[in-house]
Amino acid sequence: MEYFEILKKDPDSKARLGVIHTAHGDVQTPYFNPIGTKGTVKSITSEELKFWGAEMILANTYHLWQRPGDALIAKAGGLHKFMNWKNAIFTDSGGYQVFSLAKMRQVMEAGVLFRFDMDGKSAILSPEKSIQIQSNLGSDVALILDDFPGFPFEYDRTKQAIEQTTRWAERAKREFERIQQSDSPVNPGQKLWGIVQGASFPDLRERSAKEIRALDFPGYAIGGVAVGEPTEEMLKAVDMAIPHLEEEKPRHLLGVGTPYDIVQAVLRGCDSFDCVIPTREARHGRLYISARDQQGREAYKTIDIRKAEFAEDFSPVDNDCDCYGCLSHTRAYIRHLFASDEPLSIRLATMHNIKFYLNLMKKIRNALENEYFKEFAEGFKEIKE
């Protein structure tokens, strides 16, 4: 069985319907990974995620390395057992923290020297160490350690980053193969994916894609996006990378994004996604809901449930959603929970946003299956009031 099966290609775009066969079950693509940074999708249980049809979540290597420590998780039998999640797990490499914790780290050839925010101690996250941590976690998809700049992009800094990423990728692959050939890897079915960098420079995206492709990873992530650049720049980066990656391998777009971003990236050939938006926005009362544009086409909008206008709104948050909050509670009640600082407010809002994203991916897959995805994508946008 092929690791990644393409079930159908959209005749009018680069989008495709597929399935990734992981050691912990199949992942239907296009797919969105709920973010379980510290071994939990905030306020949501593993049973609820499974019930809603989630097939893979993303966990954060850097944070789990700090607490509770990857050695403890390995002792528990891996992250699947530690958090009681039986489906697939995708782990990042710690590379995003190289960007986001710029004031607390130093990049060098050996790796990245971090000063931990938790206790002030310092440690080097090398390409090899990142693989060792992810091996202890036992994820189904692991990523190489990478380096990338933020926006606005600078050519020389980006060139330096892709060269560093390629060197680290070579080291990461050697360490991964060493561990997988040992007597007792936590997850013998773990796969290591490469990461393509290059910001929005066509020649650097092409160079990075070709160098990473030459290492023959079973899948790829497109990185260095969602780092402050406009949506147009992010989509350009995707367009620059995709033509230089094998058609038969899965492509993940790191850290993206809004519903609009996801649909546009699927149109361009991306297969999976991850982003903190649904959970982070939920904690601030921002909810994603289904909508129709003036032509009756599928769209969406966002509301701030904390606003006074919802105080006497006794309708569900979203009539098209079957999450517990939408089936059981009104907008007025959820607004009351936020106004009262009740923890249930965040839980219900998170439930809804995660379910909205999972439902969106089902709509995308259905459109691909029934060959109207191009039409769906052309009309899909955020309606702002």
C-alpha cells in the first residue's frame, strides 16, 4: 500500500482528494490538524475529537521537551498512550519556536540554543535532538528542524536560512534512520517529512524544494509562511514550491490558516494544514459560522459573541453546525458565560470552532469527490458586516 494515495484529482486546479496511511490510522485529505501543543487540544477531550471525526492532531516538540519531558512520555509508551489518543499525531520540530522565541534563542550550526521561559535554563535543540525528542513522542509524522525569517523578508537572510535548513535536514535524516533501525523505536511506523523554505523569492523556493526533494522524504511541509506576511505573499510561496515537489507525496502547509487561506491553498495543491486560529480565537469569543453570499454560494463569517448585540439572541451560534454548543445552547447563553468569566464559555467556543474547521474540510473533500471544487473555491470567502 502506498503511503499516500491520490483518490481523485480536480480537473480544474491542482487540488486532490487523498488519504495518508499512518501507523495509527488513515487521514483523509485535505485535512486540518487541530492544535494539541502540549498534548491536549485546549479544553477538548480525545474522545470528543474522535467523535467529531478528527483523524490527526499536531503536538509541539519544543513545549513537550520542556514539560513534562520527552523521556517521561517515552516511558509512558509514547504520546498516543500518554494522552489517550489512538489516531495519528503530527509533530513539528521546534522550528517555529526558532522564529517565535527570537529573543530567547541563538541560531548556530550545531542547532538552536534556547533559554527556557519556564526555568531560565539553557539547552541546544540540534537537528538530531529534535529527531530524538519526536522519536520519544512516537508521532506518526515528524519534521526536520528548520530555520526561517519573519516578514518583511530579506533575500540574504532567506538564502542563509535555506542553506541551514538543508544541512540540518541531512543530519536529521541520518539520525532518524539510525533510530528507526534500532531495536525499539516508540513508533516503528513514524515518517520524517522535509520542510521547504525560501520566503517569497522564486529562485530560493525552487532551490530549497529541489534540495529537500533530493533527500527523498515521504512527505513535505511548506514552511516560512504565516509569519506576518499578507495572504497574497503566502499563496505566492505555495505556488513557487508546489511545482518542484513530487505529485505522489503529501504536502502540508505549516501554520495556515483562516478558512479562506485553507481553501485557496487546497486549490494550489496542499493536502493538510495546522493553525492555532480556531482555538486561540475561541478563547477571545471569536466564532466562525457558516454563511452564504448574495449569489447563494458557500461562505463564512465571524462574530464576537461577547458583544452586547447577542445578549437577547436566542438562536444557535451556527444553524449548520452540530457541535454540542450549537445543538444545546443559544448565542445569548454563551455571551452570558463570557461576560461572567465562566470557563465553560471557552470550552463551548472552542468546541464550535474546531467543529467548524473539521466540517469545512468535509465540505472541501465532498466538493472534490463530486467535482465542483473549483466552483466552491471561487465563491468561498469571508463575508464581513
